Amino acid sequence: MVTALVAGAVLFLVLALVVAVARDPGPPPGDVALAYELAWDRLDFETLWSLSGTELRDDRPKHDFVDAKRAAYDRAPGLAGLARHVSLDDVAAGTDVAVVRTRIELTDGGVVRNELRLARRDGSWQVVAYELRESSDAPTEA
């Protein structure tokens, strides 16, 4: 009798955990956009592929995408680690689409702003478009 109660309790807890994990909405679009910006700053192409929709994956499987990006950026040293701080300017999210505007403060004092468009696919937010915005915070020459 005790064994049956313990087995029932364990089964209930396992099912509750499965339901909780299945219902987890994952990170919100603003967090995904920040992770995307930081992945670009670190040239973390594995993370970029994972956070990107098919529109930004160059029609390539992950391994090919990562290899191609590494080869391209290996020829252009000095493009990693340019961000001092990344923040959100605005997040407008619906049920399945979102637009996030980011602000990247650069180590040289400049500021870059981007607009990321996201879509919810298979329960997760993915970046499907990425565009540089005009920035009025450009450093001035002294």
C-alpha cells in the first residue's frame, strides 16, 4: 500500500514537471533581442543560428552557417567586443510577432541602434529581421 502511494506521488510529480516545462513560454522577445545583440558582439555564431529564424540562417544548416561566418569574420579581426553596454529602447510585442529596438553603447563612445523583428515559432521567439537604425548619439569630433 505504501509503495503504491509513493509510486503514485512520484508519477504525479513527474507529470506536473512535464506540464510545467511544456507550458513555459521561454524568454520574452526583449531578452531574445539582447541575447542576439550580445551574440553578435561576441561573434558567437552558434547562438546566433539558434536565435535566428530561417530568414537569417542563409539557408544553411547550423554547422555550415557557423563555419561560413567564422571564415568571413576571421578575415576581419577587431569586430568582436565593441559593445560596452546593450540595452532595450523599446519592445512592442503581440502574440506571435514583436519589434524590439536596441541601443548599443560602443567602447569608443559611439552609440548604435538596431531594430530587430521577431516571430514566435514552435513556442520560442526567433529573430527574423535585423536592421541598423539612425542614431543621433554619434560621437562628435573634438
